[in-house]
Amino acid sequence: MDLDLAQLRALGATVTTGTLDAAARALHVTPSAISQRIKALETATGRVLLVRSRPVQPTESGQALLRLARQIDLLTADATRELDSAAHGPVALPIAVNADSLATWVLPALAPLAGDLVLDLHRADQAHTSALLRTGTVMAAVTGDADPVPGCSSTRLGSMRYRPMAAPAFARRWLADGGTAESLARAPVVVFDRSDDLQHAHLRARGVDPTRPPMHFVPSSADFLTAVRLGMGWGMVPDLQDTDGDLTVLDPDGAVDVVLHWQQWRLRSPSLDRVADAVLAAARRVLETGRS
């Protein structure tokens, strides 16, 4: 199959920007040219590559070609910088990171690279970041999935330890009995979002139906911690965030270790390798490495 680079670039730009018009502006061509290139690519492959929604979405076949398009873009950018660093701007790298890692250790690891690389960070739960790799949305991810996505490598980073915590006043009011099943069924809970199962798992392990307690949804890592500190409810807080030590640990036996992995495309890219080296070095410093 003879794939045209301009057509692949049109596909990548359309998915990245969400519309044909935005892709045309990004590539400095007309929307008609973008449409013609994508139609030609669909003809060449014999597959429908895009769902013409707003924003457009790649089909399963489109995802495969999207990964290829972005790999070519990355290798081209690396090669151009190697030939003449002044002739090309910073290389753009889309990366998926779970919210708690983003709020604690990942940004300090990546900050020294910000002058040479443009980082397009996608926040997603650690159980879902690998899905962004499969679709070609990102080139690398901090993920809870150990099994490598096809075309990717997987390296264990370590684990983040979470404990059930609450503000001292909240613990005295709602869980003075030490957190029995009866009191846990009444005590309000702070939950990150509807894909966050940490609090639910803690409740189930103590014989509590997770649908019984009132739940506050706070979809921001920093604001989640603030909500717990303000006494809105108890929550599973990572040790890395409890830097002030002002929260009460509700159950010494309730700690959970969430194991994280670094997955990235199997692609020899100096830019991607620099990001991987920075993330792995930071993980060795700050994450628990001896637990499985």
C-alpha cells in the first residue's frame, strides 16, 4: 500500500483539531484540499477512516493510520532539528497522565524539558490512559495497565500509596467508632469522578454498599484534596499529596498501592526518549518501587 504523506498529515491534523476547517488552517491549505486528501486516503486504503461528527473521530482503521501519521511527524521533527535546530520549533509530544501523578511528581520531572519540547498533556484516570495510546491520541502514557498496547513498550514505574483520610473534625463527627460498616454507610465520601473506584473498593472491602453513602464528585486532584481537608467527606488520598500531615488516617490497614507503568510507542525518537528518561528517573526518586 502506497501511502501519501500529505494525506496522512491531513488525517492527523483533522483529528487533532477536530474539524476540516481547523485542519486547513493548521496546514495552510483550503478545507477542500483537506477533504480531498482524506477521501483519497480512504480510497487508497479501502476503509472509512473518519466519523464526520463534531469533533471528527477516527474509526478503528483511522486510528491505525493516525498512529502512523503521528509517528512520521515525530521522526520528521527530530530529523529536522538534528539537521538544523534553528529551522524547526519545539517538538510536540502528546502524553497521557493520571491526575494524581500530574499533581505531584510528573510536572517537576518534565519542566526541565519545556524549553525544547511542547508537551500536550492529556489527563485521564490511570485505568484509562492506555486507551489513548490505542487510538493514537498520545505517544506515551503513565498508566495502570501493565500489558503493553500493541506497538508500545511497558516499563514499571512503581506505585502510589493511597490511604483513607479525613479532616480530624470530620473523623470525630462521622467516624468516631473507628469506621465501622454502619458509620461508613452514613459518612459522606469525596470521589474524583465516576471512573474512580478507590473509595468504592474501600467500602466494599468493609462490607458497605458503595451506593449508600452520599458522594461529592470533585474532578480535580488538588481540589479533591482541598475538599477532604475542608471536611466535605473522607477520601483515598495519595501519600505524596498529604505533605502537611494534617489529615487523619481512618484505617491503618486500608492502604492501597496503585502500580503505575510507563508505556510508549516502540519508536526510536530522541525527543520521546528524553521524556521517558525524565519520567523514569523521577519515578525512581518518588514512587514506591519495592511493592507489586
